[in-house]
Amino acid sequence: MSLVEAATNVAVGYFLAILTQIVVFPWFGIDVGVSTHMTIGLVFLGVSLIRSYLLRRLFEGIAARHGA
């Protein structure tokens, strides 16, 4: 179930990012197509996955050093 949870989290986050960009970008005068929105979303998805992984490893290391 952890894999299903993680995959659902990634999918929901990706689509939420795309929708947010479509709404927010025009407020700043940024006009791009749907494919560009999807590409930008994939870049941020990758960054988010790497960030989550590194933070999880960091905190697991801290917990292991403190015997938790």
C-alpha cells in the first residue's frame, strides 16, 4: 500500500501543479501552452521526488544515530 500511496501522491501533485500553473501564470503575464505546463510540472515533480528522498534519508540517518 505504501507504493500505491506514493504513486497517488505523485499523480495528484502533478495534476494539481499543472492546474495551479494554468491559473497562476496568466496573473504574471506568462502565456504558455499545455505541453509547456506539463513539461514544467515534470521538472518540479522530479525536484520534489529527489527532495523527498533526500530528506527521508537524512531523517532516517538522524533516527538511527539516536537509537530511535
